[in-house]
Amino acid sequence: MNRPPSTPPALCDSERISLLRLLAAFLKIGSTGFGGGMAVIALMEREFVQKRKLLTVEEFLHGVGLGQILGAFSVNAAFFIGYRLFGLAGGILSASTFLMPSLALVTALSHFYFRYHSLPALQGAVAGLGPVVIALILDAAWSLGRQVLRSPTAVCIAGAALAAGALKTNAVWVILAAGTVGLLLPNVRRSRPSAPSGPSTGTLPALHIPAAIGTLSLLGTVAMTFLKTGLVFFGGGFVLVPTLHHRLVTELGWLSPREFLDGVAISNLTPGPIAVLATFAGYHIAGVAGALVATTALLAPAIGLMWLMSGQYERYRGDPRAERFLAGVNPAVAGLILSAAVLLEGSAIGSWRGWILCGASLLLLRKFRWHPAFVLAIGSVAGYAALLP
């Protein structure tokens, strides 16, 4: 791989880890990232920044910030990391591997749901994961915050982003506003990375679908429907829910209101992003093939945009204006991560026992450096045993 002359071989990130090991790490994160969104970002930060040191804090925060613009930002962050280390193939494979566990689980649950018209009895075990997810988010916010909040201006930006996030302001506007502040305040300085990294470069629904339609034509219709949705999937997360509800329930009638709500619940039972709601809907429309096509089409516009931005990242991040813009973005991302804990606290914890589990989880993660998978397992057992009423 070609590297800048000033970059020693020891600092070449893609030589620190093989592509196979990188994909194995994303498969593990995709299997244990219950809570989606910022909980998954916390796992990625722990794995690739703290543990393996494949990216600097600065690069990671930039990847998360760019990923907020369009689509599922956890998938976008996976693509950014893979692209930075192994180019386009690494980005696509990283995002795909990260999604694999959720796709498989949602497809299986969708099969049982549409066959028996009931949700699997998993809510108890999943409920126990809530306090642990909050602990994971707090751990990531602390780890990132102490490295980027090094000036009063950065603290103010992070505080404003925290407040905006807690008020459910679209993350895209928060990121853009923070970057603008960075441009207007030249005294905001980003911390230099200690180790710069070089880039390498089924059943058919009865409503509104003709019975005689061919499989390929049906899959084409599914692809176009979810592709159009993906093009306006700004802000990520639950922004997708009302958009898909209007399209799939109100306009097309592909799902009933009850089926759509159950699909949202099933999507939240998996470790992946809420975007796997497309997997549920696609399965109902055209089976396993429909699930894959719907998910791919929904995420394709965001992956395309991330490809363009990741390819230009190294070129523009050294520009003084880009530096000031990104210096404003860094603390904003830290504030947004913390705001996720504020928004989720009420539904994720719910009792004093939940707070105890959250505190114990944070202690295990922060002080004793336990792997998140073991802490998540403790929460799952506690929920299954009904210890968190």
C-alpha cells in the first residue's frame, strides 16, 4: 500500500489488522449492539479507537458526524471505518458484515410473525439490556468527551448539542450548526491526533399488489419504493418510522397499522439499526429476496454518499476551513451521544433496580474494562429472570 513518506510503517492502520479480523470485529459488534444508534457507536469507539487504536478519536468523530447526514449512521460509521482501512471493498464489506446478524434475526422473526401472527416472547430478556445500553452510551460519551472538550468553546458546543439532542432536534442541523460555529470562531482548535492514519484509498400481501405480477417486477417495485425512501432518510434513527408508515401503510397498504407497529417492535428486538424495519416489510412483500432487496435499496443512497465523502475526507480535512468546521463538529458529536442517554433513560431503566444495574455496568465497563458482550449478557439474564420490574 502506498503511504505518505512521513508515515512510519508502524502507523499504517491497515497493516495493524487484516481484513478478515476487521470483519470479524464488525460481526461481533453487529451481534451484540442491542440498543442500536449510539449504543453501537459506543461499541465501535471501544473496539477501534480505545482497544485497537486503528483510528484516532478525531477521525472516529468525523466519521460519526458525516454518517448523521443520510441513512442509518451506525451503518455509515461502519462503512467509514472499513473505507479508511481497506478502501471501497473494505467499506462495503464492513457495513454488510455489521448488518448480517440483524438481517438474519429480523428475517427469522418475520417468518414466525407472519406465520403465527404474534411476537416471540423475547421482551423480558431484551428489557434487561436497557440499563446496560445506557451505561455503554455514558462510557463512550466520557471517553470521547475528555479528549475533545479541552476549551470553554468546545464545552459550550457540546452542551448546546446535548440540549438540542434532548429536544429531539434533527442531528443533521445540530452537526451543521456546530460546524458553522467552528468556522466563525477561529480560536476553536482541534487536537492533533497522536498517530495519523493514511487512507487506503414470503407471502404476498393482498392489498394493492396484482396477483399476476411477476417476481422480478415485484422485486423491482420493492427496490424503487425503498430507494426513494432512502433518498429522503435524513437524520437517521426513528425519523424513518413516520416516513415508512406513510408510504407502506397509508399510500400502498402493504402493511396494516398493527403489522407496522409489530414490525417496529421486532426491529427493536435486534442489535441493528431501526432501518431493519425495511427487512420486515420486504419479507412480508416478497419473502427472503424481498427482505434483502428492501434493505439494500433503503441503505444504498446513504452508502453512496458516504463513499463520496470518505473519498474526499483526506483531501479536505487538512484545509484550514475544514479543520475549523470539523473542530466544531467534534464536541457536538460528543454532546449528541450523551443526549441519546437522556432520551432513552426513561424507557430503558424505569426503576431503582435498573439504575443499580446501569451503575454496576458502567463500573464494569469503565474501571474494570469488561467486554461489553459480558455486561450485556448480565443484563439479559437479569431481564429474563424478571429482576427489573
